[in-house]
Amino acid sequence: MAWLYFGAVAVLIAVGYFFGRARAVAVGRKQPLHSRPYYYGAFVAIWIFAPMMLVYAIGIPVAHHIADTQAVMAYDPALIGNDFAKSAALREIQAVAAGQFAGDVSARLQSAAQVYKSYSSWTTSLVVAGGIALGLLGFAMTLRLVGATFRARNHVERFVSYVLFGCACVAVLTTIGIVCSVLFESIRFFNRVSLLDFLFGLQWSPQTAIRADQVGSSGAFGIVPLVTGTLLITMIAMLIAGPIGLFAAIYMAEYATPRFRSIAKPILEILAGIPTVVLGFFAALTVAPNIRSAGVSLGLDVASESALAAGIVMGMMIIPFVSSLSDDVINAVPQSMRDGSLAMGATPSETVKKVVLPAALPGIVSAFMLAISRAVGETMIVVMAAGLAANLTFNPLEAVTTFTVQIKTILVGDQEFDSAKTLSAFALGLVLFFFTLTLNVIALEIVKRYREQYD
């Protein structure tokens, strides 16, 4: 039914646009039009699209609610007040209605499934019919408005501005919703665990006993080991990605021939498209064993999963971020500045060091900050190459863990959502949010301080 409805929407929009534009062209042969003909076609199409989508967006959830409620009433009216039992019953009813129920179907369940199919069919049909009727009504009414003095362009541009405003609001509200959900769950966690113990504790072991009669750890929620592990891996990654990415950008922007640049830049950016799980396999199966073998040959005790292996592969992953962004920033420096430096007798290398890089510094810093944020948020490479052990160490040859790995580990599997262990994932997310926010603020301050305006 959905495909039929959206097909009708597409057909009516195309027909409305064609007739609106054709009518405007016919009117324009007799007298000057206020707007171009395609604005009239777009105006008619908008007033077909908007009512039909509004009816669908409101009507379908209402139709589903009616069908669900009537099906549960037919199955067992006592379930209406019990959300958990109601959801379980609805799953069975919907499975029977779809012919996917594995097991014996009772007469009451079969009757409820028939009620569900009946209500779902006629309510959905009503929504589809109402939407198509409104679309046709909008087509008829707007087609009559097409005339020489009608300001179609103003109406179309106003509608587009409303759509853009709505998209901006969705983006802002989504961000606010994410922050609020993380914040509220973090507050619940801090009602159980001291904030000071969380921020300054030296041990991370979130395992807790679920029931009072169960033997288990009471939990230790100090994030200092996670902070050190995150910073250690990020530092190793940036020591690799920073110089390589920046030097590659300088070479491709200042020294490489156009032919070499057209080949090397796409190949370099392929690294950004490699899935992180593939890089994680590479780190676990190739890099980590080689590091361990090299360490043993030198008499060093290297863990099978180490921060060094994860940091090296993560550095490979974020090289394209540093390189591509820095390359764009360096190319944005006006050519007149280079020409002036060379005219004063400076060599190309002196021009790069004394003119180009200082002018591009704010953008380069932003590229590095973005790369750091990307490294801090990486999960799969750390899981597969650095392990899960929350060790408080700065030794890159030992196993460590990070914020994102612990969030993933805590939320995997069946968890009691009210436990301190599960809620600690939201607290970790809140700390990670403030960490990346701090990086962005620092980047903005550096850009603001060193930014220069060029003609």
C-alpha cells in the first residue's frame, strides 16, 4: 500500500507540474507573467505534495494505533493497561496476520489476527484515499490560481525557506535530544556512583551483581585508565598521521605535478573508505604479531594486544583526514602570496615555511583537531588490536582500552538497564562528548586568533 501511495504522489506531482507550467506558458503568450513558467508548475506540485505527505505522516501512525488497539481488545482487553504484555501479544498477532507464526494458533489469537488485518486494511485504505483526494483538491485549486499577476516565485521560495528552516530545526533538536538523553541517564548513574570516584578513580571494573543473592563484583568506575588508554592510542595515531598527512599535503599542493596529483590524491583518499573492521583485522593479524615478534627479538615484553598496534593502524586510517583537509587549506592560500615571496628572492621551501604554512595554520589546526576527534571515537580497531583490559599505563607495548570500546562492551548483550554498569556507558558518553567539544572550542579559538583575511 505504501508503494501505491508514493507512486500516486509521484504521478500527481509530475502531472501537476506539467499542467501548471503549461497553463503558465499559455497565459504568458497573452500577457507578461510575474514569474517564470516553471515556478507555476512547482507551485502546483508543492500543493499536491505537501497535503499528501502530511496526511500520510499523520494518518498511518493513527491507522496502526487503531488496528493495534482493536486487535489487542479482541485478544484480551485486560492487556490494554500492561505495555509489556500488550507488546508481546501484538507481536504474536502480527506474526499470525503475516503468516509467519511458528506454532499452534489458538482460536482467540486467530480471531485477533483477523481483526488486526481488517482494521489495518480499511484504515490504511482510508488514509490513502484521503491523501489522494487532498492531492487532487490541491491540484484543482492551485491550477485555478495560475495567472499573469500571481506571484508564484514568492510562494515557492517561501516554501523552500520553510523546508530549510525545518531541516535546520531537526538537526538542532536531534543534537539537543541526544545531549539530553545522555545527560539524564548520566545523572541517574551519578546518583549511584560518586562523581569524584568516577573522574579520579584508578580502577575500571564495571561488573556488578544483578541480584542480591548473586555473587559478583561491586563495581569500580574510575575512568583514569580509560583516559590514559584513549590518550595513548590517540597520541600514537597522531604521531603517525600528523607528519605523514601534512607532508603529503604539502608535496601534493606545492611540489607535485598535476598528473601525479591526479593519481596520488585519489589513491591516498581510498584509505578513508576502508571499513574500520578491515583495518582492525589487519592490526590484529598482521601488525600486532609483527610488533610482538620484533619486541621479543629485542628482549622486550610485548603483549599480544598492544596500544602500539592499534595506534599505528589508527594513524594509517586518519592520514586521509589530515592530508585532504590540509591540502585544501594550502591550495586556498592566494597564489599572489607565493609569487610575492618568490619575487623577493625566497626559495620554494622558504616560501612554504614562511608564507604558505603560517597563512594556512588555522585550517591545518582544524584538520588535526578533526583527526584527533576521529581517533578518539574509533572503536573496532581498538577492540581487535588493543584489547579490553583497563590498564593504567603509558607503556605502548601493553594492552589498554578506550572510552568507546567500554561503551560498546557494556551495551552488548542482555543488560539490566537500571544497573550502574549499563548507566556507566552514558556517563562515558557524556565525558567523551565534553572532550570532543573541548577540542572543537580549542580549534575555533586557534582559528579566530590566527585567521587572516586575504583579498
